[in-house]
Amino acid sequence: MEFKDYVRIMRAHWVGVLVLVALGVLAAAGYNLSASKVYEASASGFFSSGKAANPGLASQADQYAKSRATSYVSIAKGLDIATAVQKDLGVTTSPSVLASEVSVTNPDNTVLISVTARASTGQAAIDLANAWAKELAAKVGVTEGTTDASKHGLRLTPSLSTDAPTTPVLPRTKVNLVLGLLVGLMLGFVYALIRKQFDRRLRSTEEVEKQFGVPVIGLVPQSSSMRQADSNALALAVTGAGSSSSASTAEAFRKLRTNLAFMDVDHPPRIIVVTSPKQSDGKSTVAANLAAAIAIGGQPVTLIDGDLRRPTVAHSLEMVDGAGLTDVLVGRVTAAEVMQDHPDVPGLRVLASGAIPPNPSELLGSQAMRTLITDLAKDAMVIIDAPPLLPVTDAAVLTRSADGAIVVITHGGTLDTELTVSLNHISTVHGRTLGIVFNRMRRGASGGFYGDAYYRYEYQAETGKRKLKPGRAGRSRTQSAGTPTG
């Protein structure tokens, strides 16, 4: 996989990644608050071997002191010095524990020796370092036989510290927070990869086209503007009758209309079935808006409610839901008698479902149905809102009489297994899948949307028009709400 694939995986599961990162930082912060504070203090000593009468002897004495200083580094950690320090400080801590809190070093090629001690308080740390330096000096005096100040020889002169440290060296709060952040990111990355392996929900156009070999011909963003808040009526995004948030949604349907026009230039599809794997994927909304977009573009369209089990088109478009398709198929009325013109979209006619029959599949697959849609396609493009593919076979039956089917899936909601079964239902009856429409796309998914990247719209209620503010194109103009843009 490429880097962009990993980024897409992380973005697809960003909630879990963010939670793990937050947990990592919180764990580090909790450790910083609960961990015991450790302070560090140092004392030093200077090795000397007495005064020399000439420079040559002084140089030899200095070399001797340097060599002996190196030897005393290991001796300085002895239990005898630790026991003496314990008595000096009057503490109950065992000598071995005291020795573990002290480190002794000799800087290269020097006569210095450094004692560094750690303790729970700054004062305890400086007391331990100073006591250790003094006892080490005493040890050197006994070993070298220079306890008497009048005697010449190697001796260690301690240099004691006086200022207790006020800032602890442990815990390292900033380092721990950074480590917690990095660990959280690593766990989040692993979590996203694991979810990717087990999460079968479809999220990207590349994934769908590569796995199923069917083109993605439409990306419809999430938008609340297509549903009116006070009823179940559908507010068509392509009519420009909503708020400015519907602009990108309208542009998505115009792009879908354009993609259908260029799909087969010599023989463009005239009869299109719009279906989905499940009932909740938004197929009826896509069918209605696509039909309206085509009509606004200047081509007559007939929208048929072919869902004879749970019809919604007439009700959602606030049209009369009486006689309709089933009545035409059984010969009670003609299509012209029950066809309704949409009040806001010239060129868009709607054929409601009519009464719900006991045998929907037989009616939709009948010769009467094939004759009806063939006759309607002579004067207008026909869009059929069909039932979902997984529960019933109605949509698959309809595709045999149509030029092809558009399958609407939910971004991040439809499983790959569901789409596989749905496409198999169409291919089993030798139907044609024109393409996939991703519905309810989140902002930023699959590269964003043309309407957001190119224009921003402002709707003006007092004029009934919308003003196009220049985006990346760097130009502006004013057009009526019903005028198509592409």
C-alpha cells in the first residue's frame, strides 16, 4: 500500500485512533502525577600528592594522582563507605540501598572524582552526596596512609555542595508526555490496520472500483437539507430551494447527470433503475434528485415509483398518491391519465406506485411493464425507483427491461458482502450495472466535492436567486436558482 492508503485508513478510523492517542497522553500524565519525585545532587573531590620541588616532579605527581583517581572509582561504591555514610546520616536505609542511589565517576584525564546522589528530597540528596564524598576522602586517607595532615602523599580533598536542588530529575514529565503521544499513535495505527482487516464497510471509490470492477459515477455528500424538518417531504437539492449547505449536494447530482450522459455517447441509457442493497441507503432520494437534475438540464424525465412494497416517491414529493403504476399495468387507466407534473421542476413527470399488489415481482417483470417503460422512453428519459436488492428480487427483475441499474450504497455503512450479493443478483438475470453512487459521503472523503472546491453559494431569500462567490476560480456571477451549472 502507498502512504495515501495508510492515511485513508487512519482517517476512516480516526475516532478510535484519537481515543488511543488521548489514552496514551493521559496515561503519561497520570504517571507523572503518581510517580515519586527524585532529586539529584553532586559533590566532588580533588586528588593531590603534595607539593613538588620542581616542574618535573610536579608532572609525575599529577600523573600519579590521575591514575590513582581511576582506581578509586570502583572502591568508592564499597559497602564499608556505605555503612559509614549510614552512620553519619543516622538513617535506617540499608548500606546496599544507599550504594544503589550513588554513582561515582572520574572525568577522563583529570584528578577529579564526582559523586552524584539521588533521594526523595533535595536536601536528602545533597546530604547523601556530601557524606559520601567525605567518607571517600577518609577511605583514601586510610588507604594511602595520609590521615595525618603533616604527612605527604596522595589525598582526596572533598568539595561539598551547599545548595539543595529544587527541581526533580524524575519523572521526566515532557519526555513521558511525548512518549505517551507516540505510543498512542502507534497503538492507533495498529488499531486502524486491524479494523481495516475486519471492517468490511465500503469507504473509498478506489476500493469499490478495484474490488468490484464497477465505476463509481456519483458522490453525494451528507446533507440534512434534502429532508424538510417539519414533514417527510423531500426538498430537492438540485432546485436550489434549500440553504447554502445544499450547494455541493446539488453539484453532486449535476455531476452524476453528466457522467450518465457521457457513459455511452452513441447509445446513452434511456431507462435507468435506481436501487440499493438495503432500504436505508437513500435510493429514493437519489432517484428523485437525479430525475430533477436531468429535467433541469432540459431533457424530459419520467420518474416511476417502482417500489410496489414500500412506495415513497409520491408522498415524499408531496404529490397525489392514488392511482398509479399498478393501475396502468392491470389496464384500469392509461399512463397519461395518472401522470403528474412536478410543480417546481418543468419537464419532470411522476408516476406514483398506485395500490400495493400481492405480486409485485410478477407485475414488474410482466410484458405490460416492459411495454410501458419502452413507450415512455420514446418521449422522455425514464428513472425507476426500485426496491432494494437484498430483501427482494424486484429490482433485479426490472433491470432486464432497463438499460441498466444505478446501485446506491452508503459511505461507511454498506458492507462489501452486501454489494457483492446485490451485484450478483443483477448479473444473474443478465442485467447491466451502470455504476455505483456513494451516498452520504463525509466532507473530505475521496478528495472532496466540486461544489465546495470551486464555488461557495449564498442564497438570497428576498430575490429568489443565489450569488456565486469566487472560490478557486477567482470569478463571481449571479444566476437564478433554477439555472443548471453543469
